Amino acid sequence: MVHKGEIIQAVVKEKGVSVTHLAEEMGVSRGTLYNIFERMEVDTDTILKIGAIIHYDFSEKFPKLKTNKVEEPVEEYSSTTINKLKEEIDYWRAKYIALLEEHNKMLKK
């Protein structure tokens, strides 16, 4: 079985990040961080948080993390939808300009 804590510790060391800095960024004590390094199992959120702080993708070391990534959906818009959005923009632009002109008239009085 893979010892996740040891792998995380090795990567942190390899990246040259100090334990003190990492602990501060995570909002935990150095002791807590060393406890994480000693654990055989480390929860996914902790691994991802450490990875984000040290700018490392742990899915290389822990392939199961790849399945936990959330892909942003790619939305495709039809020309009809785009045209409706453009019409809405034009409507609100015209309304804004009319209000602005009315405001300027009132200021001049």
C-alpha cells in the first residue's frame, strides 16, 4: 500500500518549500503537518490543498485524484441564443443611455 504522507513529504522537500511556510499557508501548526506526513492515508482535500500551495499536481503520484477533478462544462451556444443575447444587450444599452440623457436634462435645469 502507498504511504501517502511520505510521498507528500518527499514532494514538498523536492519543491524546496519549507514546512513552516506550508503550515502557515494551510493554517495549521508544523506539528500537524508532520502528523500528515506520518499518515499512511491522507484525505483528498488535504492533498489537493497542499498541491495548490506548492503548485504541484499530485494526480501524478495518486492517479485516483484524476477522477475527483471536476471538469468545467463547455457550453455551446447556437446563433439564435447569441442573437437573443445581443438584442438584450442593445435593449439595456438604449435604456441606460435614455436614463443618462434624462438625468443630464434634469441637472441642467
